[in-house]
Amino acid sequence: MGSTAHHRAEGVGRRDLIKRSAALGLVATPGMGLLSACASSGGDGQEKAEQGKKTAKNPLGVNDTAGLEFVLFDGGFGKEYAEDAVKIYEHDFPKAKVKFAATQKIQSTLQPRFNQGTPPDLIDNSGAEQMDMGVLVGKNQLTDLTALLDAPSYDDPRKKVRDTLRPGIVEMGQFDGDPVWILYYAYTVYGVWYSQKALDSLDAAYPETWDDMLALCAKAKKKGIAGWTYAGKYPYYIPFSLYPMIGKVGGREVLDAIDNLEPNAWKHPAVKACFEAYYELYKKGYILQGTPGLDHIQSQTAWAKGKALFLPNGSWVENESANVIPSDFGLAVSAPSGLDSSDKLPFGTIWASGGEPFIVPAKAKNAEGGMEQLRIMLSEAPSKNFTAKVKSLTAFNGGTSGITLTPGLKSGVAALEKAGSNVVNPRLQDWYVQLQKEKIGVSGLGEMMAGRLTPAEAIKKIQAFADEAAKDSSIKHYKHQ
């Protein structure tokens, strides 16, 4: 998601800065009703496929003649990995007709079908038009995937699917209690992406404190290189580095309070300090000129061409920008810089979690088939195929043996090792998609990083939006357990 900065008078210490008061503002954006509408109960739905016989090879009881419809988000990971997994399904169920489609317009394409009660059987609900997961769960529009998780794994019937997954994947799919509504397929490392070659040319190491970050940006500026760029048109990329920085400075409980929509959570001193830190990048001219007008591809391309040092992003960036990243780029990712040594958590604190949320609609015609396709994808061969082709880990806890890791993937694995237990996982983007993307992201952080809001104004407005969401009885609310 992007960046924010830190503004202080000369001689004012970082801790003094943390003690300042602040308030932050957002401007509402049009179209806010779209996502909440996507999960209305709608029509009576479609006739369910008759369940097949459960066997050792078909533990979910898939009807081997029922069709399967699979809609994938066509984004940074492409669609080839999913097409390959579909071929396995077709091999296992040769009488079944599979309809596969990929689109970037998930919400506008599928909202009418949810309303009509005729959704596909499996959906990769991702991208800028992601349907609001909290709304879908709250409106009982999704199938509980517990049956999939408790089924024998595709590779080893002695292991349940849930026992083959990376830590945190099952919990991420839960909202309230035990049911699991979402299966996050990719395992994403979020952070600050950079070129090791570029840092070497500046005789610099990745900065661990904000003073060092500003010093490096000043050094780069003298060479005609911007310190940062980000997806200005989609500024909800900014939290990919900002949120773990807030967690590092103030502790993970600050992020939990924000997720829980607690009163004044955004007014915590750690939030104020980190917003002011990022705002300082703008104030000092360390943001690539024109960044607020760039989309994710344009900002990534500018960064890959050496116009900026740092880019907040997720590990899909290596595949999404493969055609513009030079072979000698030295792609690497780091946990965000902190403020100073008195931060609550050590340097290396990073955001890593499941990505690419797959869902099986409650009114799917062939829900068993949708879950079976996921069971196939969560096996070793498709997982290795995904990692080899798109340079990202999967939810399957393995799948890297025998694969030569690409620079970004290797760096991501190293970042996870360095983080150890200091991995944070903010849930706003899962629980409250509209709030996170359109309000906090576009109307808050985007406006602040473009210089149209001060950190104080941004905090005030973001808190107001969070309070509004907390009081909105039409949406289901979630809390860390």
C-alpha cells in the first residue's frame, strides 16, 4: 500500500514527536454502496448439484458429472497456475465440464449473480474490485470450508488438509468462532521492496531507523533518484509498510485495537508518529514526482527503472513486474524501518499473511466441486507449480524443495526467518474492505501523501470513518479473539 511521513522541527526527538497530539482526515469517495450491495440475498438461487458418492479418492463426495464454474482474479499471479490445476480436476472427473474464466472486475462481474442467487462454484475474490468479505460472511453468502479442511489431503490421506497449511491460514479464514469462510491460497510477504544494486550504488544498507531512512533519501535525491513511490491511484498499498511500522513502534496491540474499531485507536501515539514519519517523505520531496497519479503498474515500472529506491508492496510484485525488472536488479524486500531503538518490537517486524482469498458461495451449484478444486490446489505439485511460475509461496506448508528460488522469493523467505515470531497480520483489509480501501486508503492516506491533508487531519478523519463503521448496524463487526 504506500507511504507516509514524519514532520518535526529541528532538535525535536523522535519520542517527543510520538507524544504530540494529532488528528487525521478523509474525504468520502463515490460508489461506497457498491460493495455492500454485492451480498444481498437476491433471488431464489440455482438448483444444487446432487452430491456424489464419498470414496477414498473422492472424500468430499463430488458429483463426477456436475459442471464446475471457477472465476479467478486476473492479477499479479496471472491465470496459468489455476488453469494447470483445473486440468488435474478435469483428469480426475473426466465427465465434468469445467467453465474457467479470469477477470479483473470481480465485484462488477459477480455482484449481479450473487443478487440473483446464481454465483460460480469457486471464486478468487481479489483485486481492486474485491467483494467485501465481511459483508459476504455477515449475509451468510459463503460456504463453511471446514469440510475441506478436515478432508484427507490430496497427497497423503493420513493428513488432513488443515495439517498441511502454513500457520495462520485457517485462522485468517475465520471471522467469528470455528467456521472457516475463506481459504487464502498465496502466502504473501508485505514490506518495502528495493533494488540491492541501487543501494550498493549509493554505498548504503537498508535503513533500520527513520533518521537513517531520511538520510538515505536525501543522498538519493542528490543523485536524481526519488526515495519512494507507490500506487497513487490505489493508495491502500501504503499500509503494506505503514501498518507493520505502527506495530513495531507501538506493539501489535495497537493494530489489534484498530482492527477492533476501538474508540480513539487511530489516535495512539504510535500511529501519530508513523503518519508524521511518512508525511515527512512528502514534505522533504522524497516521493517520486507524479506518484499520486500513478497506478500500481506505473509505479512499479518507474521503480524498476531506478527512478525511486523504495516501493511498498506485496510479494506478487516480482511476478507482476517481471517484464520490467532488470536481471541485475537484486530484488529484495525488508521489514519497515522503525523510529528508533525504543520501539516496542525489534527491526524485522513484518506483515506476512495469506493472500488471494478463495471462496465457495453458499448458493454455488457445485460447492463440493469448488472445494475439491481447492483441495487439488493445496497439494504439493500445484503448489510447486505456483511458486515456480509466479514467484510466491502458497498456503501449502512446503512446495519449495527442488525449486531455485528467485531473488525476491529468496529475500522474502529470509525476511520471514529474521522476523521469527514478530509477524503481524492486520485484518482490516479482510474484515472491512470498504473502510480499508476507499476510506482509509484512498480518502485518507492517499490524500495525506499527496499533501492535501496533514497527518493531524488524516488521523481525525480516519478515526471518524472507523467510528462510523463501528456504529453501523448494517455491517457485521469482528474482533480479535
